[in-house]
Amino acid sequence: MNLRFGKSAIRTVALVTALALPFAFTPPANAGIVDEAAAKLLVKKVKGTNVSKHLEAFQAIATANGGNRAAGTPGYEASRDYVAGKLRKAGYKVTLQPINFVESWSENTPPTLTAGAKTYVPNQDFYTFQPSPAGDVTAPVQGVDLTLPPTPVSSSTSGCEQSDFEGFQAGNIALIQRGTCPFANKVRNAGIAGAGGIIVFNEGQPDRTEANPLDIGEWRAAIPMVYADFFVGNELAATPGTSVRLKVDSALVLGTDDNVIAETRSGDPRNVVMVGAHLDSVPAGPGINDNASGSAAILETALQLKHFPVKNKVRFAFWAAEEIGLLGSDQYVEKLSQAERDRIRLYLNFDMVASPNYAYMLYDGDDSDATGAAAGPPGSAQIEQQLAAFFGKRDLPTIGTDFDGRSDYGPFIAIGIPSGGIFTGAEGVKTAEEAALFGGTAGAAYDACYHQACDTITNVNATALDVNSDAIADSTARYAFNLRAIPDRADAAPARKGAPAGARS
């Protein structure tokens, strides 16, 4: 056994001792001393220069692999391997979780929909929901939380949450009404409920009567599905239990990518702090701001956190296929048992944290801005306040940004997990008021290279990257040691009805 210790090992032992001793001697009421010390230490260790080195590595990966790091490409695989390799070397428990996405889809023959003696006309009364898999199902039709007759304005939440399917008979064909949440949510929930097939029909207002060819852009359920006119759904709903034949003849090819999930070896597994960022780019470019910036910042935070004897389990997630529908985070959440969900006390999301014409935006956990989506689940307001406190100590202003469902927090808030994070802006235009607060150019996009080939290593603001990397380190360290401000999951509100979901695409 070699008992020689280098300077790095001695520093690590000193750090562990400094953080561990307060747990032994500090009463619980004063436990904030520990997370304050941990936050200061981790912020000091997470250096912008090291975060920038990860960005350079992601740029080199894209350059060597056709100019991008998109889902299903060698560039994504190389990005995955880079991150996983760094984390394994740092001693994390690393898991590569396979997720599916649509590689290609085509329809061989028109679909079939019959109810008793009635045959509906394909590509007129109803259309195949791209990317429906092939299937031929004959089963009773069962309505799901329908609003009939329809209200004057769109209001139906049919199929928007899993509780809508209470009492649904597995194997039946789900009859679902269009309404206030994305089609993909309805399809996913029907699949989870065990539906044998899916008929979504238009809601029924004057401007919502006819169906049309529609691509939901995401693969959500391995069952045939079609989109029908309002009159079709209304007729089927009038005779519940009618035997319906639904057939789709298509060729669906699924690709596979991997989420990278890394977990600290120490920490209470009953209290999990999740920190996430999406790892993929769009096909058009290398995605250095969107979202190598967030990935690089949480990667460096993880690499430095390895020295800390955390109280709570910390789980870092590098999501696959965000740009084509939040597929990595959505399929991750979908596969969690209820017990596993309940152990996740909060989720922090970091997507685009170095926009060239940046603003420091914090997700509006308490809906204090009173615009767009509702407040996040209980605990989200406290996350926003904690992040705001970091910026406040540096005399830096912040503004709110809506939980609009365009990033990977979406699946988490949909099941009641408190969430928060930082965003510096995408294709939106900076206002004069924001320019007065943050500098930069009013009337210009926060990121003029958003989803373009020019989102390269030159498309990041070094100041924003450095400040936000520190903020990420600060919040991660605080929650790694102290979750007193976050409500127990048993007290969390249920999933929000019609919670938004969709990629920033």
C-alpha cells in the first residue's frame, strides 16, 4: 500500500474534514452554516476557464462530426462519451439510459376506421397521426374526460393528465378530445393507461371541427393512432362501448440515444437533488450556447462536487433528444416508479446560460410575473428565491421567465416536482428595459445564432457563462446539504392539469 499523499489529496482531505465537522457539532437549527460554506467553496472551485474548456471540447466534437451534435448522430455519441468518461473518472456512478426517437416514418396504405356498419373515409374524415406505428385493433371505444357539447372557447383537458384515465379499461380504444394541452401529452397518457389504440378528435368549436394531416413530432406510444373530425368523435362518444376497428399501415423506424445520468456515491438516497441540461444540438449547428453551455457548466460543477461529502444524493442528468421533443427527460420521468419520483426533491434546469445578448432570467416559480403558465409545484418559488439571492449578493439584476414547457423541466413540473433554473434567452428580442438592466442591444435577439450553424464557440458571452456557472455551483451545493426550504414530496401538489410540454425547437 502506498501511503504517500500529494498536495491535491491533502487539500481534498482538508475540504472533507471542514465540511464534515459541522454536521457532528452543529445543531440542526444552525445547519445553514454548512451549506453556506459548501456553496462558497464550490463556487470558488468551479472556474469559468474550465467550463470554457468543455465548450471547446464540444466544438471540436461537432467539427469532427459533420458540424453538429444532434440526436442520432456520431456528434451526439461523442458528446455522450466525453461527458460519461469525465464523470466516471471523477468517481460518479454513471448510467447510460437508452431513449427512443423517430428516425423515419412512412405510410404504406390509408388507415381504416369502422364502427359497427359505418366506415369512415380515410384522409377525409380522419388521418393517421404521424408518427403512428402500425397496428390493427378491434376493441370497444371508451371516451376520456370529454367535454360534449363543446364550450364556446377551447377548454377541454381530455387526456391531459394520467388521472383522466382512472377507470379506463386496458385494451380499449381511447377516444380523446383536442383541447388545451399538447397532443403528445394525450398520446403518452393513453399509452401509459394501456390503450389498444387512440382516436383524437377535433374539439368542436367553429374553427375546430375538421381534422388534417398532423405530425406530433414525437414518438410517444407503441399503438396505432389517428386524428378525426369532430363529428366522428361526437358519433363515437354517443354510443360508448361500440366495437371499433382501427388500422394503421405504416413503417416506423426508431433510433436510440442515451441520457447520461451520474449520481454521487454519498448522500441520502431518500432525498435526491437533480441537476440537468440537454446535451444534444439541432442538426443545423454545433449548439455551443444551445446547449453545450448548460452541459459544460453542470459538468464542471459535478467534477468539483466530487470532493464534497454531500448530505443529499445529487444526480446530474445530460439529456438526449431535447431538441426533438424533450424525449430524454420525458422518457426518463415516465420510467420512474412513484416511489422513485417521490425521492426527487427538486429539479434544476440549465438550458442556454451564455447567450451573446444575454439577460439573467430565472424561471418564475411563484408566477409573480402573472403571465403565461401557472406557478411551478410547491418549492419552485423557493428555488427562484435562492437563485435570486445569489445574483442579489453580486448586485446583479434578474427577471422572470415563464415555465412555457420548452425545456427539460417540463416533465418534472408535470408530475409535481419543484423546479427552477437559469435561462439567458433564445430567439426572443431584448427590450429597452432589459438592455438598461443587463447591457447589450435592445431590439436584437438574445441569441441571433439560435438553432443555426453560427452557434459556435464564438457565440457565447464569457461574462454570462462565468456568472451563471457560479450560480449553478452555488445552488447545487446549497441543496446538496440543505433541503429545509423545499416541501416534502408527500406534500407536493398533484401534476398540473394541461401542463405545457414541448421542445425549444
